[in-house]
Amino acid sequence: MSSLVVIGTQWGDEGKGKIVDLLAGEADVVVRFQGGNNAGHTLVVNGKKFVFHLIPSGILYQRVRCLIGNGVVVDPKILIEELDRLSGVGIHVGPERLGLCEKAHLIMPYHSLLDRAREERKGRSALGTTGRGIGPCYEDKVARKGIRVSDLMDGKLFKEKLYQNIEEKNFLLKNYFGLDPLDPEGIYEEYIGFARRLEPYVTNVSWELAEAYTKGKRVLFEGAQGTHLDVDHGTYPFVTSSNPVSGSVGTGAGFAPNRIGHVLGIVKAYTTRVGGGPFFTELKDEIGDYLQEKGQEFGSTTGRRRRCGWLDLVLVRDAVRFSGIDSLAITKLDVLTGLSELKICIGYRIKDREIPYRPSSQRDMEATEPIYLTLSGWYEDIRDTKSFEDLPLNTKVYIRTIEEYSGVPVSIISVGPEREQTILLKEVYGRQH
């Protein structure tokens, strides 16, 4: 067996969907192991655009088994909508192609309601969440009062837990946020309908992965969001509620970390961020507008305009350290075409001192200034380039600079949105077990 973990090295939106889609063609199993439908992976295949929020990107390959791990928080309504949307374009996804872990926690209507109410109450200090209920669902999970897929499949137990939770949530909604209470009976009936639809898909993901390991199959783990949105290692509190690092494969899919063969880090050729929080290389000028417009930088999940800036290799180096990244995939390199000068952040300065890693305290992050290395840009169209050697000289220098300062080699270069607009430099599926 060989296994591969694909993670984002920045603040998400690095183009993981395309890379996972490309690599899924060589996989037997593709697994989501954290996050929820706050993630959005966009694929362009034969000019057709697909956006997935819960279903792993490998679903476009008929032979691939896709799994949603226990570390994912699942909105059953969204999952069913994705299944129906695929069916509408002629892609049938039955239980033989998709598995939903029985241990995964469910997003309930009160989770998204609380999420939005909190953001609205914070006003200008809002975190910029997607409002999809991800955080509140993880809260209930840690507080040991969450509702899991296995609970939903037991109507009596589900009703008992639901009514207990809604009693508490309604008190909060009514007395703190001034909102109308929720009707537990209506929610119960709706979710029992979801249970009937999803029951055939329910499985034990950890057990399936152990079987795949024994049979020597190739497994690809698809991360959501990016390293610096990690609840422990990211720009806290402007983070997501899960751990988008490679170690989460152990907790979010029940797969032993020492069985991971290769960790692939996805690096957008520049940096973007959606929502609030520090962004040290952000460009609030015509270059930032150029990157936003040419890169079509809008969130896959929310449609929000992404903030854009120069490539920050300090973030990438931190991601390499957190996840043991073996190689990098560079995406959206073609977007930089047409800029005469490019800057790469290689360090930070806080007042009179330089630091080689991202600071943790909010005050330090507010005072952080990037230290830039300036490189020459290129004007040649690279979208149809088939090999590294055929890239413009300045493009090759840009890539080699990323390798030098990140400390790991580049294995994949994406020069356009389509599958075939990709240069493969090294094998990434890792050692055989």
C-alpha cells in the first residue's frame, strides 16, 4: 500500500481540489478527514466546473471509493444536495462509491443559527466564519453532547439527544440572542428523512482503511482549508475549528500516521485569504486587484472576494514543519504572468527584531512586517507548457526560490485550471508498505 496526504500550506483556497482530482486517478480510495461544508474544492474537467463541499474530489473517477471520515462534521442536507446535483449531471453516486463514517458528527439547524447570530453580535470584530455551523458543531463534539451519524440511525436515541440539545439551545437563542426558539419536532421529522436517505452509505471508515492497507491499495487523504487556519497552529482566533494538518489523518480517519507514505503541501503561487485576520503580505493596490481579477479569487463556499498578496514563504515553512511535508505542488502560477516584478516574503520583522516563523500573539501579529526578496517576473504565456525546462527562465527561478526557502522540492506545477495544464516532476504516492 502507498498513501498520500494532501494539505494546504496557506489559509486555504490553494487549489487543492484540482491537485486531488489529478492524483485521484491513481488512487483506489480518497478520504476527507476534517472540516465540513465550510470547505469548497473547485475542479474544472473538460471545461466543466464542479464544486464539492463534503464529497471528496475523487468522486469524478468511477473506480475510486470515496470516504467521509469521522473528523468531518456533516450537514446531511448539504450532503444529499451534492449527491442530487451529481445525479443531475449524470454521475450516480451509490453506497458502493461513497461511505459516510458512523462516528462523524452532524451539523444541526441550531449550529448554523448560533454561528450566524454570534457573528452578527460581534459586528466589526467578527471572525468572518462561513456561518455554516461548523464551529458550534465541533463545540458540541468536544462537550460530549454532539449527535453522530450512528445516533441518527437510531430514531429513539436521536430524538432523545435532539430534544435535550434544543432545550439548551433555545434558552440561549431566546434569552441571549433574542431569536425565536426552534421546533424540535419539525427538525426531528426532517432529519429522520435524511437518515433514510443516508443509511446505505454509513460505514466504519477506520475499518475500511485498515482493509485497504492490508490489500495494498492506494489511499489519498484530502485536507480541507489550510494550515494557518488550524485551530491550534493557525492565526488564532481567526481560524477554523479543526486541524488541517497531516496529523489529523490519525484522529479524523482512524489511520495510523506511521503508515503515511508522502505528505504533499499545496502552495498557491501568491497568497490569498477569505474573511478577517492578519495577512502580512496583503496588497491593497492595483497589483492586489490584478491578482484577484486574473485569478478569479472568490470563495468556493461563500463567493466572497478573497484578499490577495505576495507569496509568503514563512507560512509555507511553518506548514512544512507542522506536517512533515515531503514535496510541494505549486498552483495558479499562470496568474503571475504579466507582472514585471515579483516579491516573496522570506522572513518577518517585529519592531527591531527578525523572526523566521509566524508569531502567535495577536499583538505581535498586528506589528509584523514582511521581509521581501524581489525577483523579476515574466510575460510569456505558460498555460500550455509541458515541462519544467520549457518554462521561462524567470519562472524557473521563482520555483527554485520556493524550494530553497521552504526546504523541500517541488513535485507538481499547475499552469492552468484544467487537468492537463499540469507539469509532474516527481512521484508523490510515497513508499510502499
